[in-house]
Amino acid sequence: MTTTDIMENIIPYLGEAAPYISIPENCIFRNHKIETEISEWNFENENYAQLIKLLFSLGSLSLYKALNDESKEKIYFLGEKIRIRKLSYDEPKSVIIASESILESDRKGKSHIHIRDNYSKELLYSAELDYYIITREAFELFYKDLLSTVPVEYHDKNLPESKIINTESLIILRF
């Protein structure tokens, strides 16, 4: 399955849309596993939000494939929990991201994601994402006050300015 196939056969049925979903160009599906290679990625703190968006997007794609990609119903995956572990301090030039999803029940799923250095194959990050699986009807019922038919155009303009504070220079006293 190519990225074009993903855009035509999966994205329309996910409750996620641009700008909240981020799909790399070179995704490869193997059953309900997805792999992609990303070059020149900067893993600095400033890009952490982009990494989270990418991980949730890949998790949603593989969870949709694990669920049932034949239903053609819009499905919403609401992230319940995310756990990311940094396992190496190497700064890779190119990484391979692999996501595999499992269904825990009809309404819960989990994605396991591994980020490896493309050259050394060293595991750099490990992530787990827990999802609630919600049908379109249930989503519209639960969140009817938040639904809007107006497309999101200026999503960045409405967000408060954020800043990451480096805590390495802080001294913490314990008594």
C-alpha cells in the first residue's frame, strides 16, 4: 500500500484530518504493521509536538488496518495515553519508524512504535499509544457541542505561544 493508497483508502475514514494528521511519503504496510523512513529529522525539544503528531498518525493508520479496513465507516481514535521512552542519546541522520497495533477489545486499541537508527539499527525511542475507538454516531453524540463544520484554517494562530524550559540548570532540593 502506497501513500496515495493510504490517502484514498484510509484517511477519509479516520476522524482525523489535516492539520492534525501527518503521514510521511514513503509508508509501507505489512498487514497491520506500518514502516516508514525519515531522513534529516531533528529530535530536539522544539520538534517534539511534530514527533507526537507523526507517531499518533502512524498509530492511527496501523490501528485502522488492525480493526477492519473494509468497513468504510468513519472511525475516531481518541488517544488516552502516550508513553515515549528515549533509549539512546545518539543523533541519527535517518530513522526507521515501525508501528504495530493490536485490538484489546471492540472499543480499545494500542499501538507500539519503535524508532531505530537507519544505519546502526539501534533502538532510539520506544512508544506506546492507547486509544479509545469511537464510532461516528457516538462521537457526534458525546461531542455535539464541539463539532463544527467550519474547516480549520488558522489552527496555529489560535494556540498560545509555548516555550520549552530546560530543567538541567535548575537545582532541586529535597528534605
